[in-house]
Amino acid sequence: MSSRGTSTLSSPNTAPLVAGSGLKEKGFGAINVATCLTAWSHEGRVRNEAAFASLAGVNPIPASSGNTVRHRLNRGGDRRLNSALHMAAVTRMTHDAETRVYVERRRSEGRTDKEIRRCIKRYLARRIYRTLNGSAEIMNAA
């Protein structure tokens, strides 16, 4: 934090470094990274990756009934951030070979595309949170 109470990441010189590290993720373009960076805001705003997932609306909520154990996505959260994660998940499901292998494995386990997309969105939220926090720690150390 600077003396004026603002985060050091809010300066125009540090935003490209943080955004650049997010652009390395498959499925994320400049707009999606900017959306994630805006929602994350600064180091310390979101206490952990589970809280970031909740902010994005991709945290799992138990939706079990009887003998069936399953989860559904949270309907709350930042809709823009959720939309960015959704587009990245769809892009990865379509164009990324590693993700397509994962999708086929989950389909063979009996999962629906909706459940598979939920898992991928949660994974992406975890990766983006770690990327943003890691970039912030590098900037604070410098």
C-alpha cells in the first residue's frame, strides 16, 4: 500500500505485468484478463481462492437428493467475472487438447457437459487467483 491508501498494483506501470501473466493462460484474451483483474482488484481484497471462486459465482453448492451426490454452480457473484470464466472454459473445451482429454474422461464417468464446465470454471478461477496473487507478490518484493 502506498501512503495514500491505494494498492501498489493500481499504478499504470504494474497493471501490464499482472495482465501479461494472465494472458499466458489458454482461453484468456485481453478482455477476459482485464475483467479478472478488475474483479480481483488488489492483493488482500479476496482472502483465498475459495473466496475468489465465490466472488466469481463458480463455487460448488451441494445439490444432492436421495442417493445422488452432485454439486451445482452458485448463481450469485460477479456476473462479468463469471462470463469471462465461462468463455475461457468453452474455449478450452473446444480448442485445448489437454482439456478435451479431461472432458472425454469426465463424460465416460457419466458427467454432463454442464457439470464438466462447472469443474473447469472452478479450476480456472483457482489458476487466475494464484496467478494474480503471485504477480502481486513479485511486484511487492521489487
